[in-house]
Amino acid sequence: MKKGSFSLMKKTNQRLVLRIIQKEGQVSRSGLVEKTGLVPATVSKIVRELLRLELIKEVSRGESRGGRKPILIELNPDGAYFIGLEWGIAEIKAILLNFKFKVIDFAKITMDNRTPANYIRHSVGLIKNYSRLVNQPEKIYGVGIGLHGLVQVEQGISLYAPHFNWENIRLKSMIEELIVQPVFLDNDVRVMALAENWHGQGRDFADFVFINTGLGIGAGIVLKHKLHYGNDGVAGEFGHMSIVNERIECSCGNYGCLEALISTEQLLIKYNQGRRKKRTVDQLKSEWQGLIKAAAAGNCQAVKILAEAAEHLGTGIANIFNLINPQAVIIGGDFLQAGPLLLPLIKQQTEKKVLRVLKDRVKVYPTAFGEQIGAIGSATLAMQDLLRLERQQSK
């Protein structure tokens, strides 16, 4: 066995034990022996170490099988904390989660200045605020960031963020120079899919696609319970699927993209009969709410605009079902604010466009995490790192 292999095996076994405790909720030492296949002495040693790190705790005794009732073990909710930041096109959303996935705090900051320096400055402020909020800031195990556009995950580089006009920005290293926690970076919609995969409706599906709607349109793909990145790490650019041949320019530089047709900003331009004007983030939100209320009140123009948006999105989702054949599609973002109006139409259009054999198998759901999904998914990036014990293995 090579030098270091014993250490790697130890960390691998710790990861295995921790993941089982996380999955089971509560489990006894004998249960860990049974589920891991490790010998009792090894399990006892790992449990002692995790107790020392305060990552787990002993709780009430379980059911007896003839002898003394076993002591059950569960994750210690205060043993680890995780910060998640969604760097959206219009705002930063931030969340602090404990180890039992409870939201300790959620915050939003409007972003009209879209420079990397401004996003970093506000994010560092949020991270430091959360560090003060936690009694033991050293228990914040990491910061995850979900960013729109193309991301080089390993090095934490924003390769191309069209709405920000960013290219090749080394965000991970820039932020880690300013804070003590490790930083994990990925595409914003991909981390939303990660949240669903770990904690949401996606847990029930091995294969699903998460679609985010709003100023941008994107997708996160999960196959066999794992995020799918594609050959070059850019899988999921659903908003840049060409839907029509019309000369409607998209932020990516092409024409006829789904995002150019159904982004909330484009829908508002249609509602305002083609008039384009600069709006603040708050104005965009207010006008979007106005469009939804008008449609709910029966305004013909507003109803038509949302119906066309549902048709275009349903066409795109049908293409996903025909191409990938996932078990479900989960939708998040601004369209959920018009959920009672839009979701039935989207599902109807999807069923209309899919292969006949798939028509009765179309499952389209709204996310249960609402506007927090991106920040939750980003925090899950950091939680995933601890549960894999990757940082400890690299030492």
C-alpha cells in the first residue's frame, strides 16, 4: 500500500459514516456497522473522532433487540454551518444554513452595479456578518456561490457571464484572499438543481432537469443523481436553445433563443408594445407583478403574452423530454409568481409537443424552495464538500 493510503482510507470511511448519518437522520453504531460493512472497532473510532469534531451528537436510545437500548447518533445541527450566495443578474441572495439544513438567516441585496468588485465587496460583507452571527465562526465550513453563465468549477473562474459582460474572472481566488473560509463556485442554475437533488423533490428522481426562469433562462441537469456538466462543462444552456427563426437578438449574440423570447424583461417589452426603457431592479419586479395581476384580472394582452411564453417554454421542455427522457422537470424563478396561470399551460404545451409515448409520463413541478433555491443550492456546494471530506483528504 502506498504512503498516505491509510490516511485516505480513514477519511473515506469517515465520509461514508457521515453520509449514512446524514441520510438516515438517526442511526446506532451497530446500524453503521451493518450499513457500511466496516468492523465495529473502526466504526467506534470514526464515531469518536466525529464526536470530537462536534459534527455529530448522541441522542435518545433506540429500540432494543434483546439487550440494552442502543444510543442513536445524528448530525449536530450546530456542528457546522454553510453560507450560500446566489449572484443573480439583479441581486445577491444570501443564506446561512446549519448542518441539519435549517435556514438561520436569508438576505437580499439589490445590484445595479454589476462589476466583479461590487459583487465581491457585498458578498464579503455578508460573509463577515454571518461569521459574527454564528457563536463559533470557525464552524462555517465553506461558502458556495452560484453565478450566472459559464463557470470553470475546479479553479472557480467565471468564463463568460453575458448579462454581466464578464470573461475569465478568477473569482474564487479573489474572494479567498479576503475571507478565511474556502469558496466553491458553480453555475447558478446548476446549484439550484443540486439543492433539489439533495433536499428537494429531486431526491425522488434519479434523472431530472431543473429550469430557472426570470431575466435569464437556464437549466441544471441531473442524471443518475449526479449533476451533468457535459464535455466542456457548459451543459444546461437551455435558454440559448433556438426556438424560432425570428430576428430577436439574445444576450448571447444569437437570434431566436428561448431566453430572448420569454425572459421577464422581454415579456415586459411585449406588454409595453415594444417600448424599451432602462429600468431599475425594483421597477422590473413591480412591472412583472403588474403583468401577472393584469393577466389574472383577464386583461387580453397580458393573458396572450403569458400564454405565448408558456407555449415557448412548453416547446423547450418537450424537447428536453424527447432528448434526455428525464423522470421530471422542476421549475423555479419568476414564472412561479404566476404559477396558477402559467404552470398548467406549460404542462399542457409540453404534453402537446412530446412524443406520444411520453404524453402520460410528463411530470412538471414547481420548486418548493421559492426564491431561496439558488442560495440554498450554493450552500449545498459547501455542505457537499464537507460530507465528501475532500478538503481533509487533500491535506
